[in-house]
Amino acid sequence: MDFPPWMQRAIQARLDEVSAQFEQDSELSRVRGENDEAFEALFAGQGCRADI
């Protein structure tokens, strides 16, 4: 299902607005950092195996 161009532009404008708010949110940046650290710790030392 294709959306009309005006609706695509409206959706993209809203996404751009929300993305800009996320980038400026210090709490979100802190949580993202914690999430990245937890993910790295979870998979640290496991490496990639081609036979999986």
C-alpha cells in the first residue's frame, strides 16, 4: 500500500522532529550508553563463530 506524497512528507517531518528531540534528550543518551555497555558486556569474549 502506497501512501500519497503529502502523507509521506508529513510522516517524515514528524520522524525528523522526534529524532531531533531524542538527540537532545540527556536522559535518553544516558540510557542508551548504559544499554550499549550492557550489550557489550553480555557478548564480551564470545567472538563470532562461522559454524553457528
